[in-house]
Amino acid sequence: MISRHPVVIVAALGMVLILTACGTPGAPQPPSLALPRPVGDLTATRSGNKVLLSWTPPRQTTDRENIKSAGPTLICRGVNDFPMINCPEQIDSQPTQLVRWKETGLVPKVIVTDVLKEDLIRKYPTGFASYALRDQNSHGRDAGLSNQVRVPLAPALAPPGDLKAKVTADGILLDWSPVQPGPGIPGIQYFYRIFRWAEPGKGRNLEVIVGEAPLGGESGSYVDHSAEWEQRYTYKVNVVTTVSSPGQPAVEVQGDESPPVSVLVRDIFPPAVPSGLQAVFSGVGQRPFVDLTWAPDLESDLAGYNVYRHEAGGGPVKMNSELVKAPAYRDRDVLAGHTYVYSVSAVDVRGNESEKSEEASEAVPQT
């Protein structure tokens, strides 16, 4: 019988398999625990005795489902414990923000400040504080710690006081009341850091570090040689603590910043007085003249020179109608038998004129 109807039997067997498969339920799936996915972008920045913690709150569970009902976020801190296995100390609890992700498309940041106590800093001046998060669901369960970060516990000094800014020909002179570092701690050093930004709207209003100065002495000062004329700048200064450990790169702790001070850099300073003026007569067989030469002024904002002449008993008279660009001048308006006394001055691009140089005289002989 089997050999006579092979196709019918195979078809019937296939139907039996299909019916069997349709009637068998799949393996049961465990219910989701709705555990928030651990944060992976926690950062920590210290300024003074404050540690600024920032992160993006999770929006999905470990099962890749959207979080519908978020629980609290526990902030953990350890001392000289990195990486942390658990949560040594819970310093704060920050409710997780519910976000309508599909409507806004934004990824908001949570920002929390931890204030380090002075006794903790005194006890562990060369130690580190570690931070991590535990994002819990509405039932108080979590999937473990977030990424971990740490900051040094070194002491941060108070900012310098009485910051002043003065415009000088050499740059902006900053001075302030000095900061005393207190008892020395091995591996810890301090220095001043100077910040500057330009008036908004000038295209240079980003804050920049313009320099550093050593800590110590009876006064603090710094000259900003990079300031540009006709700009308004704002300055502030803080004290930076550096922590050095054997075999490890030095790390920094930013102290709180001083109150800012602003200054308008107005150029009222003339160039340097020209030097090396010489006067030489020429005129044999030709129209007489006196050639003047002097050492060039190398200042970057130099516009040119003025040439002055006088005779005995007279006052200096400017010879040129336009600025002389090169450190040389030929005086063709001379008369035989006269002695002329010359001087030159330097003028910058804003019209500031130097004092007159030392004089040089030359006699025009009788023909």
C-alpha cells in the first residue's frame, strides 16, 4: 500500500506537522524588571570645594523598552575607592526627569553639585573622591553602577582679592592681593592662572587663559602683552592646585575665581624716541642738500616719522607735509653759509607722537 500512494502519504504527514505546530504555544517569556539602563556619560568637574556632576538620564530599560515610570537616581561617593564595587556613601538623591522623547527629540542633562567638606579635604589632601550613579525603577531596583569618575581632594585656595588692571605701554598690568598657601603638603603646589575675555560683539568674546604666575611673595602681578589696542577686556584670576604622585601625571584643582575687572585698552602711548640721528652735507658740483639718517623704530604700530629743523635762535619747524616712511630724509632747501640743526620724532598709527630725538647739526659751506 505504501509503495502505491507515496505522494498522498507525504502530503498527509505534512498536514499533521502543520497542525501540530499551530497548536503548540511558544516558551513563556519572563516579565520585564523595568531596570533603567546604567548611565554611561557621568562627568565630574571640580571648582573650589564644589564638584559639578552631569549626566544624561536613561530613557530605556535594560530590555530596550522605554521607561514609563522612573524611580530615583542615587548618587554614590567613595574616597580612595576606585573602581567602587557598591555605593559606599549616598550623598544625594535626584529624581529622574520624565522626558517626552518623541515630542522634543532633546537629550537633557541632569546637573547636581556636591560640596566637599573641609574635614574631608584635610584628612585626604592627596586622595581622590569617586562618583557613580544607581538609577532605580519605581520599585527601588537597579541594574548596577554607572560609569565611574573621580576628582582630587586637594585643598583649593581662596581667590585673590583686590584685582586691578592698568593700561601701560608694555601691556595690561594686573595686580592683586596675594594668597597665602598655608602649611606645605608634599606633592601639592599652587600657582595663579589669569583668564581674559573681550567685550561681547567683537568676535573675540571667548574666555581664554592668557598666562600663569607663581604663588608667593608680598604681591601678585602679571602683564598681558597680547592685549590689542582699542579693545575692552575683562580679567579674572584664580589659584590652581596641582597634585603630583609618583609615576602618575599631575592633576589640577581649579580654585574659585576672583571678582572680574574690566579695562578699556586705549592707546595713549607714543613710540620710542628715535636715536642715532646723523646729518651729512653734499653738494660739490650739484645743488647742495643735507642727508639725514637714523636708527629705525621697530614698533609694530609705527606709522612714520616727522623731521624738524631750526637755526640758531629759532624754534623747530616741521619739514615734511606727510609722514616720512623710511628712517632717512633729504633736505634740499638749504642755503650756503647757514648751519642747520635737525631732530626727528616717531608717530604711531593712532597719531601718538614721541619726543624729539637728540639733535644733529650740519653747516652748508660758502660757495
